[in-house]
Amino acid sequence: MSLGLGSAERGVLGTRGARERCRGRRPGQPGEHEKELDQEFELETDTLFGGLKKDATDFEWSFWMEWGKQWLVWLLLGHMVVSQIATLLARKHRPWILMLYGMWACWRVLGTPGLAMVVLHTTISFCVAQFRSQLLSWLCSLLLLSTLRLQGVEEVKRRWYKTENEYYLLHFTLTVRCLYYTSFSLELCWRRPPAAWTSCSFPWTLAYVFYYPVFHNGPVLSFPEFIAQMQQQERDSLKASLCVLALGLGRLLFWWWLAELMAHLMYMHAFYSSIPLLGTVSCWTLGNRGSHQQWALAQVLFFLRESTGAFGVTSSAHAPGWTHSAALPRCSFTGEYFDVGLHNFLIRYVYIPVGGSRRGLLGTLFSTAMTFAFVSYWHGGYDYLWCWAALNWLGVTVENGVRRLVETPCIRDSLVSRILAPVLRDSWPWVTLSVLGFLYCYSHVGIAWAQTYAMD
């Protein structure tokens, strides 16, 4: 989950939503390609960076910025205040106080129908989980997720609100909540006997689902991690909480400023939405990392800054800090480090239960395919998402196959001997010594890197 929700609707609606919000804005003095982009997308005039025009075609960034200014930031600040007061005055009842606050915040933003929908989905999932069947729990979660895409249900939910943004906020919230009540249901199915788990009650389900810092957009936090985090917060002092909060807000403001600066200077989303401009640019410029423009890399880095900002808000509101599963995205685009919560959810609840690597090569291929299939279905189940899943599954399969092949003793020894032979024979002494020195340094960097992630 990049951001906890990477819904496909964001890409589909990005251009349209930006155009609707930008109607009537007066264009400024265009620079290189700015005139064409301004005519097509109507760039926003913004005074934040000295009058530079802003690219507002990224639906995800504009959507959450708009909601953040209206409600979400203030509700997250309220959560922090309520959390600290509950810790000081009613520590034993803190989970239930936060649950009530989360339900109230949901009602303030999504109204009575939105609150009722979240409670209804949670109640249905909890009732099905009482059968202690993983298959039934998964079928229930997938069916509830599929109801979000029924045209009749969508039309009814749209009539509850005055604006499209309110409907989309409910849609995103229900999509993320699906992962949460699925986590609770599966954890309940795995507990034997159930009486040994005192937290398996409906109030704890509501406390988990309505935990507000992760309510609308994640990141994903499994139920055992939520319980552990609640216990950890009970042991933390107010001074420690405030120190972590100040540090988190400082990092958040920096990444928000950087993302806004990129939106004002680079226009990468508008550029990629403009077919005429894309046709004039070479593939080397679009995708090559050595190019001075690096358009593809710029868009990916902007997405990283978006996720860092969104998760930073959550992490600050959750003070005194996240467990590893909710850590801020690192400069890596593997799920293990980029969206840690979603990665752990997929491994714990999809990949391993289906079989994982315990059932040989075919079992590994099937488990990986099911993981990518769930990600595609959760994001919307569109045709291009299934293509994305198939290509990624194929890429991971080829990568793992080549790695296993190279790791076999005969292939590895053959490659090492063939590589070392030219180096030692034809490049002695300076190239040989330089290569050996670099390899020695890189090996120690790799060891230190692995130890750092192990400690995290």
C-alpha cells in the first residue's frame, strides 16, 4: 500500500477532479511547456512559492490536502489531546475513550450514513468470524469489498452527500477498513482456545477499526500490533510523547514542503497526462536515470514524498511513535520497506496461509500469484491492474528463478572462477586490487545495512 490506499479511482479521476477545481483560475506567465500544460489542465496560481504555478492534476495529493485543511488535521490533533488526557486520568479505559472519539470523528466527517456503513461491515465480519473459519472470513471480506463497486450501491451512497469528494472519502475509508476487520477475523480464527484471548470481543473490534490515526488512509496495522501498541503507549510518559510528537511534526513539515515544491516546479503529473507533450519527448528522457530531466524517476520520488507526508501525519497523531509495521516509507520501492504495513498484511494473511514457500516451487508460484491477485482486486479490480499483477508476478518469478540458479554451487563457482580469471590475469595489479578493495567495502556496507534493518 504505498499510501495505505492506492485505489485505482485516483488515477482515473485525477485529471477530471483537478480540472473541476481549477476552473476560473487566471494563468500566469508560461515558461517552457508551461503554456501547453496551462491551456490543457489550467494550472493553479499559488502564492506559496512566490507566485509559481502549481500542478493540481494529482488527484491523490489534492484530495488529501483538501480534506486535511477542512477536517482531518484538526481531528488528528483532537485525537492526540484526547489520548493524552485519557492516559493521565483514565488509563484503564483509554481504548474505549479513543474508540468513542474515533466514532465521533467518523460521524463528523462522513455523517450518520458513513458511520453506519463502517459499523455494519465490522459487525458482519465479526459475526462471520465466530465460526472460526478462515475460508468464511475471507469470503465475507471479499464480498463486503465487492459491494463497494456495485453500481446500485454506489448511486445510493452518492445521494448521501453533496459532493463527490465526500463519497470518495467514504469509499477509501471502507476499502482500508476491510483490511482491519479482516485482520481481526483471521486472528480470531487462529486462536485456540478462543477464551485464552481476552481481547476477542466486539468492543475491541470497534476500538481497533475506529482507531482514528489510521482510519481513512492507513497505514495498515494488524490487530496484534494494535494491542501491543496500546500496551506500549500505556508505559510511555507525557514527556516522551511530546518529544516524539515534536520530532514527527518537524519531519512532516519538511516532507510536505518538499512535495509542494515539486508540484510547483516539475509538473510531472500534468506532463504525463498530456499525450501531445509525451509524443515530443524521447524514451531516453522519459525513463533513463542518467537523463538530466528523469521524468519517470521524478514521478516515483514524488509518490514517495506523498506517502511520507501521509504516514507522517498518522505517525505524529499516534504519538509516541509507530512500531516497525507503521514506519515511514524508506527510500526503497520494495513492499518490505516502502509500505511496511501492507507488506506484513499480505505476508501474514495471504501468502503464508495459502502455502508460501513450504509447498515447493509450484506452491510458491501459486502463493505469489494469489498475493498479487488480492492486491489488484483490493485496488479496484480493473483490467490494467490485472495486467500489472500478471507482469509483476512474472518479473518476481524470473528474478527468484535466476537468483536460485546463480546460488547453486556449480553455477556460482563457475561464475566466480570466470570473473576472477580475467581480473587476475589481464588487469594485475591496479584494477585487480581496486576491484577487491571495492568488493571488501561493499560487503561491509551490506552487512551494516542488514543489521540496521534487523534492529528496526
